[in-house]
Amino acid sequence: MPATAARPAPETAPEPLPESAPEASQGQGAHARLLEDIRLGRILPGARLRETELAARLGISRTPVREAIRLLEADGIVEHIPRQGASLRRLGYAEVMELYEMRTVLEGTAARLAARAASDLELSELAEINAAMAAATDAAGIARLNAQFHTGILNAAKNRYLRRAMDSMRRTLMILGPTTLMDPARAAGAAAEHAALLEALQARDGPRAEAAMRAHIEAAHRVRLRQLREDPERWSDAANEGGDID
């Protein structure tokens, strides 16, 4: 089945980028817009990124769209396929495993560093975010608060090199589509896992904080693998070369 460039447009169409903005600025704006569409699953793995269609949807010329696609390629999430053009990458089973393995290492390290470096105010803010997340009922709100929580941990770690590594990895993770927190059971479990992590942070116990974060990411990984197993079109052809996944 041929891949489509995007899912049906949302009820409220995105505002076009300002025509008066320089093309470089428009290209950056288009890049940010396309990243958001990828994160929300509006553009699916394997989808072709056609300059003409994207320019019409974003209300800009093809030149900044071309720049945005170039930036996505530099991010490592778009590839050029012969006779087809630019397409959103598909991730194979091995690559998903590797990504989550690195996420476990990086976010575990962030938690350990945050146990040492976070201010009391930062820890209080993290507790407020998680309380709001536990009380939230809409998936979009839960996902937003979860992102704030993880960003807060990274900020509290106070390590710019770790941040750069995390930013690069998160862009690739966007290919997998919407957060695992769209699963209600996962959302409740994540808030409880955050609470255990907060206890370790408040105790200034770095090893326990790292272990709690690793357990948290591993739980998300299990849900992600189940989602991908149930939606095989997201996988690259290489995903099934080793036979069925248990």
C-alpha cells in the first residue's frame, strides 16, 4: 500500500507562516511545524514529503519547505529514496531497541545528576508537575505535563552535553509517533513511576534516582514495542528479517 504524506488535516487548519518573514526564518518555522506533525503522528513513517503539497498546506513557497526538509534530513529522520524523493524514515526493530537503550542510559544519568544538582525549587516544581499529571484526564494534557517533567529533570541535571545528546535522540524518537501515554493504563503507571523517582531525588540519592528512571523508561519501552507490534506498517522491512517478535 503506498504511503500517504499525512493524515487528514485537523479541524482547525494551522495558520500560514508569515509571508513577510525571510525564507531562512520561514524554513525554520516550517521545520518546527513538520516536527510537530511527526510527533503527533500526522506524518507517518514511510510518508513522502512532497514540496508542493507541504508548501500549500503551510502557506509558503517551496524554497523554505525545501530548507525544512533539508533540516529534517540533517536531524536523521528524513531520507531520500531513489525515484521517490524525501520520505520520513521507518525504524527497524533493532534501531528501536538501540534508541530506548540509549534513552535509558541518558535519562538515567540525568536523574542521577539531578539528585546532586537540583535546587529545592526545581524539585518542588517537578512535584507540582507530576501531581497535575496524575490528576489530568485528557491524553494531550498528560503528554504535555510528562514532557515538562522530563525536561525539568534534564534542566536540573545541569549538563549541556547531556542535553545535546538528549535533543538529538528525541528527534529520532519522534518518528515513532504519539507518546505511549495515549494508553490510559500507561499514563497512570508513569505518574506512579515519577513519584518513586521524586522520592529518590528529594532524598538526594543519585543511584536510586538513576535506577528509578531506568525502570520508568524500560516500562515505556515495553508499551512501545507492543504498540509497534500491533501497527506493523510503522516498521521498516528490515524489522521482520529475524522472524516474528516474541
